[in-house]
Amino acid sequence: MANFILLIAIVLAGASYTSFTARSTIDASNGDNWATSFCSSTHQLCQYPYQMAYAAAGLAALWLLVKFLSAIRD
């Protein structure tokens, strides 16, 4: 269970980084590239990339708590 929580946290962090990078790429360049197609298909993710980062940080903290409690229990 703890490893699954860590996996979801890593996936959310990667998605947050991708959406943040896509938004920055759209702001810096003109034309049609991977960022415009990504943000047009997932508009909410590009508009608020920090929400996924907060969720990833919360899950990482939960993972640390689970690991700490399992170490105390053993």
C-alpha cells in the first residue's frame, strides 16, 4: 500500500511538471507544438498545475507517515 501511494505521488508530480512546462512553453513560443495540443486537451491541468503538485506533496507526506508508523510498529 505504501509503495502504491508513492507511485501515485510520483505520477502526480510528473503530470504537474509536464503541465507547468507546457504552460510555460505556450507563453514563450508561437505556433502549434506539443504544448498547445496538450493544453487544449487538458485545459484545467494547464491552468492550475500547482494543485497536482500539492496533491503529490500530500501523498508523499502520507507515504512518509506510513513508513514511519510501520517502522515503529515493527
